Amino acid sequence: MTRVEVGLGDRAYPIEIGAGLLSQAGERLAGTVRGNKILIVTNAIVNNLWGEKLRQSLKKAGFSVATKEIPDGEDHKRIETVAALYDACVEARLNRTSAVVALGGGIVGDVAGFLAATYMRGIDFVQVPTTLLSQVDSSVGGKVGVNHREGKNLIGAFYQPKRVIIDTDTLSTLPAREVRAGYGEVIKTALLGDPALFAFLETSGADVLRLDAAALRRVVADCCRTKAGVVEQDERESGLRAILNLGHTFGHALETLTGYQTYRHGEAVAVGLIAACRLAEFVLGLPETVTSRVRNLVKAAGLPAHFPAFPAEDWRKALAMDKKNRDDQVTFILPGAIGQCRVLTDVSLGLALQVIEEIQG
Ligand code: NAD
Ligand code: MG
């Protein structure tokens, strides 16, 4: 098992990573949550695959456990779903010392976290992420919330979990496409803050993608460490935390243009990383070799390395909609080298469009 600490003072918490941790969840939570009542929030797919293992472990440790499923899919990451969960909390007689445990991907984690942040003004929250994306990204850092019909993640809070338990075995049932999508965020994390991880992906990325336990544990731990390091410095995104959005300005534009239907988020980020590198060649003098190395990682994982063709005007509008923007400037996070990146607000939109045109095909 590997342990990564998120050092946030009185809200500090451990992330535990390893194969088979689900069956130790009970003992791990015994010293973590205050009371003995737990509501597991999950969905039908994950519950059928992994729910019983978690419940058994929690019950063995003396917890009284209720489970509530939410419907699968981004469409259900909305306030009505949280409202149904409040009913489940009341029905299960959860009190101030009870805990919510999120068992699932990023959607379950974001929704369950918002529930925990708001039920009785905040009860203990634990993340048990079961997708690669949620293990390397969304379960760490305390952003929780739901979508509004006018925009993604418009309603939410910063609410840190008490513990994150990552059982890499749960990825054995994850569809291959979801593994690849999560891997897109892994490449992003390596590029923005971890040259050693980047080199490891170049030699051993295939091991990660075929879910070799040791490779997975290392990669998940490295990603959590980098994200924790950023969040420790800027928990509420007043500046630095924005670097976690490397590749996302282009990626979000692509998701917008394709109506969030064609690409998984991590796929859009993967091609977005190539675009960010290419743009950084012009703006920051990033060596061309870095762009090639990123492109190679993206291609080796079977992630998209090209943008689909859209008129430049559509791309311009989509880029201008990104929520990181202040006024009419488009913010780009660009790498200056492997493991270093900067937030730039004065990049020429024309140059970005030129890069997109080049990568279309
Ligand atoms: P997801 O939660 O939809 O999971 C993907 C699919 O995999 C779902 O169908 C799910 O039911 C299924 N699944 C989950 N675990 C499984 C398993 N072990 N075996 C088989 N199937 C399994 O998607 P995601 O990519 O994990 O998360 C995306 C969400 O995360 C988005 O809503 C995004 O906004 C959010 N997010 C949040 C943060 C944050 O900081 N809070 C960061 C990044 C993304
Ligand atoms: Mg992302």
C-alpha cells in the first residue's frame, strides 16, 4: 500500500492506494469517521460489482450501513439527484456523526461529496473511487458539486474528504475506454508536474493500461501526490490550482463543439495536451521534441491525437466560452518544459486557432 498525505492543516487527510483495499475499508474507517452509521452512495453498475465487498468490510468493523444508488451518467449529476439522497439520509436516520462514503467514479464522488457537504451543514465524507479518472483526479482536492442545465459544475462547494481509499483492483471491471480516458489525465499530470512520472509512462505506460498492479499503484500515487501538492498551495483556486487545467482550454472547446457526446473528457484533454504543447512552442519556446513525446504517449494509449474539423469561427466561440476566462481574454495553461507549466492570459487567440487548424485532420 502507498500512502499520500494531503496537508491541509485541520482538514488534512490520507489517500491510501493499493490492490485489495476495499476489503480493508472497515478497519481503515474505524479511526476516521466519528459515528458508526454510514450511507454508501453508488450507482447500480458499481454496486453490483463492488458494493458487497465494501459493505461486508464496513459491517465487520461494526458500522451500520445503508446504500443508495443514483442513476448512472452525467445527466443525473444534478440537484434533483442530491434531493433524493437527502431523503435517503433522513430515512436512514443519519446524524451529525454519520458519514457518506462515495463508491464509484467522478460523478458519484462529486454528487456524494455535495450531499456530505450540505446535509446537516456537513458530515464526514469518504471517497472510494473506482474509475482511473476518479482515482488520479476527482477524488482528491475537495471540489464537489453538480451541474446546472446552463453549465457544468455550476453548483458546488470545496469540501475535503476525511480519507480516500483507492483499491486499484476495482479498475479490473472498468471498460477499456474509461481506462484510456483516465490515462489522458495521467499524461496531463505528468506533463504539468512530474518529469519522472512522464519518463515512467514512456517506458511502462503499456503496463498501466493493462492494469498491472504495481504500475497502477505507482502512477495513481504519483498523480495524487502532484494534485495534493497543488491543492495544498491553493485549495480554493485563487491562482496556482488552475494549472491542473493543462490541456483543458482546448479540451473543453472540443467538448463544447461536440455537445459532450463524442469524446470522454480525458480523450478531449489528451488531444488538448498536444495543442497546448504546440502553442507553447510558439509562446514559451517549448522544444518540439516535448510535443512529439506527448503526442507519442497520447497515440500509444489509443487516445485522439487530432481535432475533428470545425470552422475557425466555431472554435473561436468555443474557446471564448471556457469558464477560466476573465472578461474577453482566453486563459491557457502552457508547459515550459516537462514538469513545469504556467497560466497565461495574454496568448493570441489567432495563434491558438492556427494550432488547432494544424492539428485538425
Ligand atoms: P463516471 O463517474 O461517469 O464513471 C464512468 C463510467 O464507469 C460510469 O458508467 C460508471 O458507472 C462506470 N464505472 C465506475 N466504476 C466502475 C468500475 N469499477 N467498473 C465498471 N464500471 C465502472 O465518470 P468519471 O470519468 O469517473 O468522472 C467524471 C466526472 O468527474 C465528471 O462529472 C467530472 O465533472 C467530474 N470531475 C470532478 C473533478 C473534481 O475535482 N471534483 C475532477 C475531474 C472530473
Ligand atoms: Mg479534467
